Amino acid sequence: MKKILTPKFIATTILISFLISCQQQNGDDRTSSPNIVLIFIDDMGYADISSFGATDYNTPNIDRIANEGMRFTNFYVSQAVCSASRASLLTGCYSERVSIRGALMPGSNKGINPDETLIPEMLKEKGYASAIFGKWHLGHHEQFLPLQHGFDEYLGLPYSNDMWPVGYDGLPVDSGKRKSNYPPLPLIANNQVIDTIANLDDQGELTRIYTEKAVEFISKNKDNPFFLYLPHSMVHVPIAASKAFKGKSGKGLFADVMMELDWSVGEVIEALKENDIYDNTLVIFTSDNGPWLNMGNHAGSALPLRGAKGNMWEGGPRVPTVMQWPAKIPAGIESDNISSTIDILPTLAEIIGTELPKNKIDGVSILPVLKGEKGAKPRDSFLFYYGGELIAVRKDNWKLVFPHTYRSYEDVIPGKDGFPGPYAIGKTTEPELYNLENDIGETENLLAQNPEIVRELESIAATAREDLGDRLQKAKGKGVREPGRIQQELTRVDHLAVGKKIEIFSEYNWQYSGSGDSTLINGILGSFDHSDTQWIGFYGNDLEAIIDLQKEMPLQKIDCGFLINQGSWIFSPEFITISLSNDGENYEVEKTFKTDARGKSNSQVKRFSTSLNNKKARYIKISAKSIPACPEWHIGRGEKAWLFVDEIVVQ
């Protein structure tokens, strides 16, 4: 029988087709604006979750992300240290490009530059709400805090949880000892300090506090797209678990803490399900760097990788990473593509259809990898920087390591129960080449057998040095941008040596060279920030400088300033000698100072002076002997110590 198309039937058909089209379009809109949850663990090693090798405890919630999404086995952070890693994650840049290196200390006047575009600022253009609950560590002054960089909410610590005036035993540090000058560890809500983390019991509550805030944020924003950044303070020492998890594993405190972090992940996933937004939420779980191995049983594992936190062997920057997005990512997929935290920002930009930041970034979108596209390979190379040094480059499965000195954990006894063990000093004297596909532990140097591969990797390194610099080669990068700084009022002082001649006979570090030799007699005193361009830094070297006043003068007083900031490896000199001469050949020692340079000291600018009572001289010689390496008690034991000198005031 022939169907008769009545006007009513036609109208109904058009309406149904329109509604179906709208539903499909809305579905596409939803998947193009997924919620984003980024969980960032502190100091968690490559083998610290079950799906990557952990055996003493289970992490079922984290493993479920891998099972229902994707597991990444070649995923890197840009540097194996706190602030640098976080700067890269949020800007999509190698940390060298944005000049955030190492770990910013409580006395630092630096932070992330406001001109950098961070993930939440990019997402805000598409209507995303953003929150961070956890460790920030990109500057603790208000202008650097999260709300000034695109986040709508913040609760957490401004820096690492060991930056407090508390010892490894959990008790307050006696006055005069290292860390005694640290301020109380603040818990900040938005821009205000609301509490203090005063002891280990307080530390044990942090995972729970962050998790509860995360769940609350998810429920509050279930009807609009959101970005939830959950950078946990754990498992960075001092590790601590809440009463609900303390002793639960039966395998020690580290296992307890990992089980609580896994519980936190489970709570976040459950909140997504309860609010019916699970399918269209991209969940990323990773770590800021490898384990802090000299903490012994309070640290995790990077096995079978070589190295750990603080160096750029694979165990430092290669981190366990899992992602899920049920609406887009196929379940149970493993990726061995080279990928990195610097790729997260451009990946999100492609997902939500927004422009990349105006400033150059280094990341690439790995969305084709997430979708499981056959043959997808958005990244085939990676740069390994640490502290301004280009340590290595990788192309495909080949990694070329350049000669350098590094923090090592080999052949030393690790600490125990919260107390650190010493570091060793490792050194590579010649380039080394490793095939990471066959030798993940970096044990067999294949340099001699592969000259063409070496040349290809050296070419990549040469390009990188031109762009991002390399302290090992004394190369300044053309593409490096300045960090944010607190502008300090520098003190000016007029004295007889300003504008006169000075010559420094010992080599100072080019990165901390101020405006050259004349920095020491330019009439400007340096601040507590050793990077304020008014200090000259010597890395493992002594100081010897001679000032020529150009004529004989009666002198009243000479003093010179040295910076002490042991948290940044900067120590007082052991000896300072002030000598005078009339002919520039024969010098008479006026005064010698001896200091307890290896002892623990508060951060300060210390000036050494001598009165001269109108004694006449034309030439002034200042000599200062640096301690060669950080002392036994220091966390950088055995590594070179810095000597920073400022204005030599002649009156």
C-alpha cells in the first residue's frame, strides 16, 4: 500500500529530524568541551603504581584509569625538579624557555611571569571554570599565586611541604640551624593564609583536604565545563597519612600514603559518575618527577630506570602516566610514543578549538595518540635540560647524553624513616649514546658504533642551544623569556671606588655575572635575590679582585658583602682577606676574616669590614676562599658550593 505524505506527517518528520540533529550537535559540543581533571603527584616514581610495577600495595583506582583508557610508557616532565616541572606543565614550554629552574624557595622573589599563558587562562576563553587544590610552587607572593593566573579557586600550599621550620623528626628546628629561618608553612585559600601546617599530623590531613575540595568543585560545576588541577603534596617528604590510612598497608608509611592517594583518585572518579559527567571528562594522572631516592623507605622506585629526582637519567624525568576519556579514548590502550607534560596545553587547545598562546611554546598536540589513530607520532624528539644545562637529547629510541656532573644515588646508603641519606656525585666525561628500546636502564654506551645517529642528535642539540641556551657550553638562548620578579628597591651607596678600575682574576659563572667586573663597584647593593643582577657568582671557585683607585688616597673603611642562602647552595667564604698596596706589586694584609662556612646559617647578606684610620693606598685586593663543596649535613652534600659577592665599598 502506498504511503500518503500528509502535511502533518511531513511537519512531524521535519521536527523529529531537527531534534535528532540538535542532540547530535549538542553531543558533539559536549565532547568538544570536556571537563578536564589533571592529577599531579609529587615525587612519585615510575614504578610507584601497580600497573607500572608496584608490588607492596595496590592502586586499583589509578589502574582502572589505565584499563579504561591509555597507559603511557614514554611520558616525560621537562625537568626532574618541582618548580621547573610545574612551570612546563602549565605553560606548554620547556622550563628553560620560561626561566623557572629548580625549586623556588620561601625567600625567592621570582615566580611565573604574568605574560605567560597558563592552561586555565587559555581555557577561560572557552568558558571553563578552573580550580587548583594542592601544591602550587610557581611563586608564593600574591602576584604569582593561582588566582592571578586564570584559576577561580585555590586551596593549598605555595611550595613544597618540606619548606618549613621543622626538622626530619617532626619537631621545630632550633634557632640558627638550617630551616630555622623558614616561615611557618601556610595553607592558602585564594590569596589569603587561612591556617598553618605545623606538624606531621597536619601534613597527614592534606590529601583528604584537597580531595574534599575537588569533589565539592566537581559537584558545583557539573553543568558547565571545568578544569580541576589536583597537584598533591604527597609523596614528597615529609610523607604523612591520615588516621584512616596510617598503617593500613602493613608495608610501611610510603605504601600507606600511596594507598590514600589512590583513594583520592577513586573519590574524584566517583564524583564524576555521581554527577553524570564521567564519560565526557578527560582525566590525566601523572607525576612531577621521579622518586627522591636518598629518603630510603620514605621514597618510591623508578626501576628499571636509571636515576631519580634531581638528575636527567630516565628515572628522573620519565614518569608513570595514565589518561582516560571514555567518550574519546579507546579502553586498554598502551602508548610508547614520546610524550610530555609540555604537550598537555596544546592537546587541550586542539580539543576545545582555541588558539595557542601568543608566546612560543614547545609542546605538540597528542590528540591523535589519545584517539588511538594508527601511525600517530606527533613527537619524535625531546630535550633533557636541568638547571640551565642541556644534559641530553632524544630522537626516537636514541638518547645522547653529554658530559656533565649530576646528583647520583649510587654507592651511598639511603636514609630511613624520614631522614635523608647522602648524595653521591656522578660525572660523565665523554658523550654517551643509549638505545632506550633495548636498554631502558641506560647501561650500554653505543656511541662508537653509531656515528651517524650521534651526528643527527648533535644537530638537534645545536639548534636547542641556540634557542634555549646551555650553561655547559656557556650558550645564551635567543628564545629564553624572563621569569616574573618582585621589583625590589635596591640600595645605592656612594664611595671612592665607584667608576674606578677593577679586575677579577678568578672565573665567575657567566649566568651570574651581573654587568661584569664593575658590578662590584657600581654603587648598588644586591638584594636577597641572588639573580637580581647585582651579585657575581662563583661556582666552586674562589674570588680574587684588585681595585685601582688611580691615585693614592687616605682610606677610612673597606667592606665587602657576601650572600648566604644555603637552601640555594650559596655559602659564606671560609676566609676573606683585605690587602692594600701603593705600587700594585707589594701588598700588605690589613685584615683576615675566618668564618664557619660549613656551619648551618640563616639566609643573610653578611658584610665584612675593616677600619683603616686614614691609611693611604692606591690598590685594594679582596680575596675570598670558597668552600669547595656543600658540607656533609647539607642536602647537596658533595656538590659544588656557590660563592656570591657584591659591592666592595671603599670609604
